[in-house]
Amino acid sequence: MQQLYDWLKEHQDKVPKSSSTAKAINYSLKRWSALSRYMNDGNLHICNNWVENQMRPWALGRKNWLFAGYLRSGQRAANIMTLIQSAKLNGLDPYAYLSDVLKRLPTHKMKDIEELLPHKWNPT
């Protein structure tokens, strides 16, 4: 990474400022701390494709959901989408999870409501 950084710094002034190469070099240098952060933290991956793929369905639909009718409708939709994604991240089938939780919810004790969160949920 240090060799790459040195190369970028060396060639930054050698290419025409309006070229695509100059833009790429400047982009990399401006974001160098974020670009190299994974080297200092073993929990970070070099590639964030997995995270981007998890966000893609919501990014594609956001214009469709922009006009949910009312603010509260949009908030409810966001809550449901959060539960669906959380269930997926915890290795659950979102349909099975929501089906079970929605059946249990009316009779579940409020003090034990955290049991129904995706990371703590046990199917009946």
C-alpha cells in the first residue's frame, strides 16, 4: 500500500490535470485513509460488495417509496424493511420470522418483547 501511495503522489503532477487518470489519482489520494483503513483493523474487509448488495434493493426502491401517502406510512414501511433485512442478516427466512412474530405479538408480554427481535428469536 505504501508503494501504491508513493506512486500516486509521484505521478499526481505528471499527468494532465483534466485527464481521467488525474481524476482517479486525486480521488484515491483524497480518500486514502478510508481506502487503507482495512489494513489497521482485521475486522474490516478489503471489499464492501457484500454490504452494497445488501443495500441495493432498498436503494432501487426508494423513489417508489418516497410517496408512501403519509409520513407514518413511510416510517412503518421502513420498520418492516429493517426487520426483513435483520432477519436475513441473522440467517432467518424473513417470511417464517415475520409470520411467527406477528402471530405471537398480540399475546406476548411487553417486558419480554426483545425475545422477538431477529437476533434473539426462536421459532415456536
